[in-house]
Amino acid sequence: MGLADDPFSYQVTKSGEVRISRGGRVVVTLRGAQADRVVARLGAGDEADQQLLARVTGNYRRGTERRR
């Protein structure tokens, strides 16, 4: 199950918060400067956005995990 099967979604609120969710649940809420940086980088493309959201949430495979 990868990013194509279970993608991240995000919502930018009026107050500037960025809520990142996956599978219908909010994974992380970004505020302040970090939220501003993420919003500025979003919109590059679907796959690039998914990689960015995965990195920000910490749900990014590092290549050291075992396959089942």
C-alpha cells in the first residue's frame, strides 16, 4: 500500500493552519512558519505534493524497512 493507493490530503484553514490527513483521519496539523513553507511548496504536482506531505508527517519510507 503506497501513496497512490492511500494518498494524503490537506486543508488550509483561514487562520493559516495546514491539516494533513490520510485515510480520513488528521495525521498532523502545521502552524506558523512551518505551515507557510509547506503551503508555498504545494502545487508542484500530485506526486511531488504526496512526497512533500509524507516527509512533513514523518510517514516516509527510508528504505530500511523489511518487506512482508
